[in-house]
Amino acid sequence: MDLAGTTRVRDALTLADALLADAGVPSSRVDAELLCAHAAGADRSAVTTASILGRTLADLGTDVADAFARLVAARAERRPLQHLTGRAPFRHLELEVGPGVFVPRPETEDVAQVAIDEAARVVAERGEALVVDLCTGSAAIALAVATEVPGAEVRAVELDADAHAWAARNVARVEAATGARVGLVRGDARTALRQFDGTVDVVVSNPPYVPSDAVPRDPEVARHDPAVALYGLGADGLEVPRGVTAAAVRLLRPGGLYVMEHAEVQDAAARAMAAAAGLVDVRTVPDLTGRPRTVVARRPLAVVGGSES
């Protein structure tokens, strides 16, 4: 990107927008503004104000033009915006992300909402709730629950070393800022936290679920999201989710709620998986766009006549 003759913020944003659009970036103007803000160490509103007022890139700070050019060039190569800024919004949080951890998506905010609503209901009823986030990744869901539901005790599990490091960073930063607490464990979601077997009120998970032969279309996902966070193994992509579901059945108290994200084409298979694991009241919850992305079910309340109900 040549900004040598482009000194005004307005012109630089227009050029960056065009370059990113040509590269296939769907949110080219927004990304241009966010990258400019990141180069300037400012927020997006400061950049839009500078553009409206006809200010120059130099007005935003020394070397902003060069930093902006490098960032736009990298984004045009379809490096994730969040990797370039080091930040990803999730509900009311801003999380640190980068290579080695799955970037949280807006649809996962809907998954978190189901867990948050149930945890809040249990806290209102009993004064406390125990929530477990399996395959926590960046700790997005765990931190959302911990910060939005006072009275919830939250535990999070992540096996991958790189993702666990990002989760630990986010947990430490959010705990320092808010006082919310998340007990983060590095371990296998299928076997971790056995000390809590039969006592957990909510188990929530966004596990790997992409089938091995279904390569994501977006270059940002296919090239940069870690494969361990994408591919759920097995012909249907649900081998890892089956293990997570079995762990949820082990962890949940009678009547406890299970919440798991899946691909929109997996809704029927995810319901069948939950039912086969012995869960009841199995249903699919759509995201805000109406796509079936979350399976929700409960551990049966009691054993009646040799079967759980």
C-alpha cells in the first residue's frame, strides 16, 4: 500500500477500503478504520472524527502512516483482523487473541447467553451456581459467565498448550479488571474435573466440530485458526463433541443443563448425540440469524423404574 502521497485520513481510509475490498475482505471499510485506529493507538471514533475534520495521518501520531500501511497489507493477505490488532470483542469483553487460539465469533455469544441465563436462574434460586466451560479456547464463554453472573463459580478446561496460554492471559487480565474468577485447568475435556462429577449446574462448550473433509471457505479460518480448534474428527465431525457430551453427562447434577455449539448442518445429529448420551429435553436453539447452532439438553432428574427421567 502506497501512502506516500496520501496524507489525509479520509483519503487513506478510502484507499485502504478499496485495497481490502479488492482482496475479498467483506468488511473492508470497517477493517480499514479499525486498523488505522490500532496504528494510532486510538479508538475507531477518533479516526472517523479525524476523517470528517480533514486531518492528516500525522495528526494521529508519528509513524501512523507506515504502521497503517503494513497492517492493511497484512489484512489484504487475509490475515485475521483480530490477529493484527491482538483483540477480539466478545459480548461486553475485549479478549486477547492471536496465532494458536480460535478467534471467538459473534454466534458463540448466543451460546454463552443460554449458559448465562441458566446460571443466573440457578443463582436466583439457590444463591450459587457451578458452571464448567469445556474446550474453552480463549476463555470467552467462561469469562462471559463469570463477569455477567455474580454468584457463579466457573471452571474452564483447555488441552492445547497455545490456546491455554491465551486463556490464562485473558483470565488474568479480566480477573484483575473485574474481580471475576475463573478456575482455568489445562487438561482433556473428556476426563478433567472429576472432583466435580455430579455437581455441575451448567456445562457449556464450543468444541471442534468441523468434519475433516470440510475445509472452511474463509481464508482467515482455513489458514489461521488452529486445526485443533476446528476439526471435530470422524466422518461427521462429532467425535470430539461426543467425548465432550459424555463428560457433560458425568459432570452435571441431576437436572443440570448442557449447552453446545455446532455447525448449522449438524442440528439433527447433535440432538441425536445428546439423546444417545442419556440427556433429555433435547432441543436446538437458533442464533440471532435463525440458524440452528446450539444443542441444549438436561441430565435426567432421577432414576425411575430402572431408567432415568
